[in-house]
Amino acid sequence: MRRAGVLETCIGVFLLTLLAVIAGGVYWYGANPPKSASGRGPGVSGVPLGVAANLPADLAPFGREETFDPGTLSDKIDGKADLYLSTGFVELTVRRFAKKTDAKSWIELSVYQMRDSAGAFSVYSLQKRKDSKPLNLASSGGGDSAYRTADAIFFAAGPKYFEITSSAPGLMGDMKILAINLVKGQPRSGGLTIESFFPHKFLDRSTISLHMKDVFSMSGLDRVYTAVYTDRGCQVTAFISRRKSPKEAEDIAAAYGKFLLENGGVAAGEMIDAPGAKIYKVFDTYEVVMHRGAFFAGAHEVDKLESAKDVALRVYRKISEVVR
Amino acid sequence: MKKMGKERPGQPGMDRRDFLIRLAKAGATVGVAAGVGYFLHDPFGPRASAEKPPGVLPDFIVPGVGKKIAIATGGGRIKAIDGAIEALGGMGSFIKKGDRVLMKVNCAFASPPSLCATTSPELVAEVTRLCFRAGAASVAVTDNPINDPESCFSLSGIGEAARSSGAELILPRESLFTEFTAPGSSLIRDWPVFTGAFTGVTKLIGICPVKDHHRSGASMAMKNWYGFIGGRRNIFHQNIHTFIKDLALMIKPTLVILDGTFTMVSNGPTGGSLSDLKKTETMIASTDQVAADSAGARLLGKTAKDLPFIMQAERAGVGTADFESLKPYRVSIG
């Protein structure tokens, strides 16, 4: 039999070595599964997002930076992880900063990297605190959506959602500086123009929210914006969702109407001024379901029929200004 | 030997014999590799010894005390817990001389006490004091926060409160977990449980805040036992109501304390702002964890029927969701 040449022997040894390395890697990975939190060490450049350069002078990094991926997010925020995971969560980075003069006064910065700006706005809007105050970070070039409470700041900028929380009173000044510095250079959110389709009269702008999944308990219904109006003392939740095509919007309106009928609703007429708009009575509340162009829209769970129709009609007309 | 036709480029001199020998070697190599692979293949993935019988954690219920609940309102945390415990007959009804008490707190997050996402440190200190005054030989405080326990115990203030009041801290470490199967549970099977924390313990007290919870609707006394579970426990969120019921079946506490001085009514279980809290000035202490959660649900504007885990636990015989049937001791502190 012919003996193997030098080149063949070298190739054979190389391939066997490669296989051994792969086998060793597989064995090591199996023996060392990913840990709960992928805490990166507090390296020299361990401060995220260029915060070090923008940190208020009286704050210093405190503790190590931590990052969490979709597999470990619940290690940090437990049951609230689902909210993010269903909305396009990519990564969470957390870092704390303490007052140089008082280590018990510290803030925690949480930066949620989402897949897109819609995801960031969604988690921002769905957690909005009721007694919050709008915060203007836009003058710095970013921060489309921001608010503050007595002890925290929350905002979305581009595909990121930020939370700055505090351990003690008296840190709001530093938190604002940090927030403004953080939004500098962040891309402005491009997915919020839907706001302009909500008529302004009687609208509480702070209630505009984006629901990403299984909206109104209907499986598969996604990306629906809601906003609350107060019409003659009655609260009305209006909704708008831009779909890919007029056909898709029409199909979704039909599917949602069917869903309501299957879940205790009854047909309660149509709206003459909004062609195709249907009214349903679901137990003690009313729903208006309509489509116009590529928009699926309506009013949700309204106590008074007249208020539901009034707000739905105004939404319909506003959409019609664009869709001609 | 006769050549097998024309020689191919790059294969000079190969005849039938060479070909058959090489073919046999290649076949043997493939066969051995396949055999080894088959031998090592585990179709069920990593798991503990599957045949381990169900384990039983100690029963910490004090015989003869029965099902009781006290609801104290007003006065701040210290007066409220003192009032509630007094209404139940005093800590001496539960803790006897020489008892070794384990206090299971909610220390799930590295967040400050002001946010009420974790058990109040002043409550930990006061209950520790009450236990020692009743004659406890030792008090240990524990939880398994998964995410960096040192930070959680430090920043929540619980670690310092425990130490300063004479309690021992038991931080989770691998040697304290054992593979455990809870009787009657379809979920807690061969799963790492923090059983080491129970070593030598004679009484168990659960203390936690009342919180909204994005997944289960509420985080209260029964959900607090989640901290006795290790591993990738977030997978149980998919079946969280049944899991909480299973936890309540597994853990039989001496007493549970629900702190509703401030209730986290939104964005739970982490919260993040004082805006997520509502001043509800209520302290609930009970020997019946289901009744305690049912009373706590009211602070969240809910009833037991809104929270499936409460009704499941009642059906499983853990306790009663109709806490009023226990004729609560109501204590109003000015």
C-alpha cells in the first residue's frame, strides 16, 4: 500500500487537531452553562454609552456594570421581563453612580436596547406613571419622549429606553444632567408620527401608548397605538394601527369584529359618517371598529355610545385628511 | 493483482486491495464514531437523578395555634407589626425559648428601601427583635435573589438591618441547594431548592411587601417562597399560578407577614419610583398564607378571584381565600 505523503500527514494532523479543539470546546460549554447574569467587570472603559464623559461632576461610578440578554433579563427584573421580551428586547445595561460626598445617595441607570424605536416607545409608554410630569430633553437634540416623577426619570430615544432611579431625595439635578447628556447623539425616534393621527381636542397626550402584542386580548393583533380622550365626562380610549396595506387593515377590522362577537359582543349598528365603521356592544361597553386606507382604528371599551361615536368619527376624519 | 482500470490523477498506484483496505478503515472509523456518539447521546438533556423520591421540607406550623389573621392599620411599620403580632397572641405564641428562626425576606432586587420592592429593613429588625425577646436562640435572614446577592442585601438595607439586630445572614451558595422534588408538584421536580437554609431551623417566618406583579398579578406571601428556588427558575413564569400554588404546598410556615404600609400598585415587581407606591398603611400577619394573600389583594384593588394562584392554593387545601371567615383581629393604631 502506498504510504501517505508529508502533505497528507500534515493535513490529517491538522484536521484531527481541529476536531479535538471543537470537541474540547463542546465539552467545556456543556460543563459551564451560561451564568445567571453576564456581569462584565468594571473595566477601565466599563462605563456604558459614554457616560463617563458626561457624568455630573459630583457623581462617581459605584459598583460594576452589568449586562443582561434575553436569557438573563429576568434575573434583574423578574416578572417584568415578559413586557420587554415581547417587545423586541436586545440587551439591558445597568450601572450605578453615587454622590462622591455620600455613598448612600446613589442613582441607577438602566439602558434597555430594543430592536427598534417602536419597541423602545412601547415599553416607555406602557409603564408611564400617572402622576408624572413631562420632561423636555429635546433641546439637547434627542429624547422624543420623557417624563419625571419625584425620584426618577424615564425616557425613550431612538431604539433605547432609559430609566434613572434614585435611592434618596435631592438627586434630581444630577439625574437631569445625566439624562440630557445621554440623549445627545441618540437618533430621534422615527416611529411616533402616528401621534399626529390622534385629533388633539380632548386628548390627554401623556396617555399615548403603543401595544406590541395580543392587543385587547386578541391573539395576533399587534402594533396598536391607544390614547385616552375625555368626552363629556366620559373616558374614551381611541386606537389606531397602521398596517401594510388597505387590504390588511380591512381584514384586521373584520377579524377584530369577529373576535368581539365570539366573546360576548353583539352588533350594535354602523356609523353613517364613517363608511364601513361598525359598532359592537360588549357587555356594558361599546366598541367602534373601522378601517380607512391602511389604518385600522376605532374606540375601545367606552361606557357611553355617543362618546364612542364622537371620538371615533374625529379619528376617522383625521385619518381621512391624510388618506385621500 | 489486476488493476481496476485506468489510474486516476492524484491516486497513483491504488489497486483493488488498497481500495478495500481503505474502505474498511474508513467504515470502521465511521462506525466507531457513530457508536461513541450513540453511547454518549442523552436524549433527555441534563437532569438530576430521575428516580429520586419526593422530598419533604419541615413543617413549621405551630400545633394548636390554628388559622389566624390580624390586620393592623395606621401607626407606621413598627407599631403596626407590633400591634398585629400582639393581636395574634404575641410572638411568644409562635416562638419558644431555644427556637432557631429562619426569616425569608423578599430581597430580589438591588434597590433602595424607599422603592418598597424588597422587604423593609426596619421590619426585618423589629421582627428579629420580637423573636429574640420571645426566646429565640438564633434568627437567620435569607433569600436567593439570583442577581448578585451581595448587592441585593447591601443596597436594600436588609443585610445591615439583620446584622445590627443580631440576625445571621444566609447568602445563597451552591452547596446549600439540593435537587428536590416537591410532593404533588408537576413543576418542582428534581429542581435545585435552597434546602440548606433550613438546616437546624425550627420556625419559619415569611416577610414581604405587597406588590403588583406583571406576570402573576401580585407578589405577596406565597410568591415570596420563589426565593427558595434556584436554577433557571424564570422558566416557571410560563405557568406561574400553578407554580406559586406548588410553592405554597411545599412551604409550611409558622407565620407570614405582609407589609402593606406602602403598596406597589403599578410596574411591579420592580417598580422604580415613588409614583408606583400607594400609601395603604396596613400590616397583615397570619398563620394562613392563603388568607394573608387574599387580604393583601384588597390593597391592590383586587379580590382573591382576580388572582388564580390564590384560588388554586385554596383548592389544594393550603388555606382559605375567604379571610373574613377567620374573623380577622383588626387593630387600628392612631
